[in-house]
Amino acid sequence: MVRVQSVAPHSLGAELGLVPGTELHAVNGRALEDFLDWEFLTADDRFLLEARLPTGEAIEYDVERPEGLPLGVTLEPPRIRRCANHCDFCFVDGNPQGMRQALYIRDDDYRLSFRYGNFATLTNLKPRDLARIVEYRLSPLYVSVHATDSVVRRWLLRNPEAPDVVPQLRMLAGQGIRFHAQIVLVPGVNDGAVLARSLEDLYALGDPILSVSVVPVALTEFSKHHLVRQPSGEECRRALTTVGAFAARARSERGFPWCYGADDLYLQAGEPLPPAEWYGEFEQRENGVGAVRYLQTRIAAGWDRFEDLAGKRVGVVTGTAMGPLMPQVLADLAAATGARFEVLAVENTLFGSSVTTAGLLPATAIRAALAQRVDLDLALVPAEAVNDDQLFMDAVAAHDLAAGLPMPLRLSHDFADALGAQEVAV
């Protein structure tokens, strides 16, 4: 059973009489477990819906709708599948105390992997889950492989019952499922020969493995530093050599690199980033792969749509990782808008200086960087740093942050979204 959270006015769902709080029990006699069942089972032009209104009245709807017409029904969020692993490098376990409760949930949910691109380990799948993945064609999935050697992987996950991932992937691939994989690089554990074997095993699975990213482990001030450490520059360079060898092989045999190092791997190695065309469709940009080049392509695509900011001084807030890389992005943006941009690489005061990504910056650190900057006409802040409720990691609302600053504030994913002629300040 799933429950209705909201119904769009004048929608088919509203015409049926569905209201918030309505329990949706079954479609064509098949019980509804979650949003997947609802979306896939109601995709037909005609179906029978069994429901119970908040008044307690049970009702059956014989639904007919034109092809493609949405029902206009939003469901209450599903109960998230919790992670059964205990990785030493788990970022959630490295959270400080006193934050929003949701930030302490360790999810490992194949449904969220399909819907949002969240990485899942597939270690908590039951036969019923595997059957649903195949039946609903949940592809591509995003999978945290880390290592294909079962002993190493179980050690990394701290889960002695984790199934062997290669047979899992092979079985699902045989049913038409495709994957984007990631390997979080933990020095001394899954680098070197283990990394080479993992990439070899994944490459041998063929076309179903759409891409593999190698990402250096990220630790907070509160992580288990006695058990895991960040890689050195030399270790990152060696990993890039391995990644490069597989990428060259893939380009020769398959026509595209297939294996990618995260931007941060290049940064820590002190190596230049590949050009934008290296990353294809930027399938793993949310994982920090090709993020800089993606920004540049977005600026190029919106060149003629940027507002005129000639003479304006704009502060661009980012994390310390992107700080050295941002000038090459802003050079193009300055040419497109006429503005003078200043990079404000902000150190993370919530998680510690080792956390360098812009998406985890707390509002308090951003406020400290901007509060006295009366010389700025505008400030851009990474939109990834707030959730759907416009709250930063330290639970400060975006509008509250903006209200205390001497300049207008705009949230931005890629600059093109914040500097278009129709954009407004927070």
C-alpha cells in the first residue's frame, strides 16, 4: 500500500476524487508496494484501482486515460532501504553531531539508484528485488563495486555476507540491465593490482557496463582516520595511469574511454583534466567526473542567453577542490557576461578542511565569506549545497542566508541557470 501526498488541481487524479491521505492498495488486483509499482502498473491506458479514502471508504476506480496523460498524483516518500554495510570510509558515519536526522540515514536502495542515480552496492537484494529490477527494466543502475575480488570487497564493505558482485552484474546484464559503476579508491586496499583486476573484470562483462569511475576516498574530520586514509598524490598518479591504460584500450576497441577518473583524482595527482569531449554525455558528472568540463559546455551552450553584467563584480562561492580549477571556467563566463568574477574558495567549517566539495558547504561558512563583501554586486552559491527544502547542511535556509548578506544571492548548478535574463535572486 502507498499513500497519496498531493494531487494536482484539474488533473485526472483530482477528477477521480483522489485526495491527500488516500491509500492506494492495488492495480488490476496486484498489491502496490511503492512508487515503482504505481508508476509501472498505471502506465496502461486502462486499469482498475483499489483505494481507500481518508474517510475510510473503500472505492474501486475503473480508470481510462489518453496515452501519456499524467494522473497528477504525488505519493508520500517511500521508506528507504537502509545500508547493511559498515564501510570504514562511509561518509554518513563521518557526519558531525547535531545535524538534521535525515543526514544520518545510510541508504542503499536500488530504487533510488534507478530514479536518482544514487550509487548502491546491491548487497541487500532479495530474490523479489532482483525480479522487480528485471520486470520493470530498472536500467541503468548505478553500482558501488569498489573491488571485484570478493574478499577485498567484503573487507571494504565490512560485510562478510556481501554476495560476489560480478555474478550479480552478469545475471542482471543477461536480462538487459545496464550499469554505471564506481570504485572508491582506498589506498593500500583496492588500488594497485586490485584496481587493475577490478577494471579488467568489469571490462570483461562487455557492453552492459556503460562506464566506470574511479574516485579517491573522501574523509571528514570525524571519519575513522585510524582505519582509512586519503591517497597521496603519487598514489593518485598511479591510479590515473591504470585508468588511462583501460581508457586507451576502450577507445581503441569500443570507441569511447569507458573508464574515468574523477576530477578530484586529477586534482590530487596534480594532473590536467581531459578535454570536454573525453566525457561523452557526462553520465557520471554527479559523481564528480567531468564536472569542470560540464560547466564549460553549459556556459558555451548558453552563450547568447546570459544577461548583461558589464561592470558588475560577482563572487562565486565554491569548495576548496574547485578553487584552483574555477578560473578556467570563469574566463569563458566573463567573456559571455562582461562581469568581473572572483572565486571564493570556502573551507568547510562543518566537516573539516579535508572535505573540499562545494555541495557540502554549510551556510555558516558561506556567510563568513560573504558577510563583509560590500564590494560585490552579486554572489553565486552552489545549488548542490541545499536540499529540496532549500536548507544547507547546517539546517540554515537559503533565504535566511540571503537576508543577512550585503548583496543579492543566487543558487546555481551550472551558471547558465542563474545568469539567464529571467533569473531572480534568492
